[in-house]
Amino acid sequence: MTPRPGRVRVLGIALLLTAVFDVLALLVFLRGTPVFFAAFMFVGQGLFVIAVLLLLGAVLADLRAKQLL
């Protein structure tokens, strides 16, 4: 079994962080309690920013690996 490249692992982590962000957003949408809203605002926004940065890094690494950048 061949190991996955680092850019694939980074992409998987970005997808996982985005899924956690979506779950927090769904909780705020369904039950708008102050606890869920505070968790979404403090944790969710940071997770989304990290996920976007990881996605950008994975895309750039893939473009460099294929010598398109």
C-alpha cells in the first residue's frame, strides 16, 4: 500500500474541519441557544478560516506537483 501524499492528507483535514463548521452552523440554525451561538462564533469561524487556508495550500501544492505553477 502506497502512502498518500501530504497534499491529500491536508485536503482531508480541510474537509473534516469544514464538516465540523457545518455541524456547528446546523446546531445554531436548529437550536439558537446562546451556548451554540457562542461556540459557533468562537470555534466555528476559526475552523472555517483554517480550513480555507489548508485548502488553498493543498491546491497550490497540487499545482506545483504537476508543474502547472
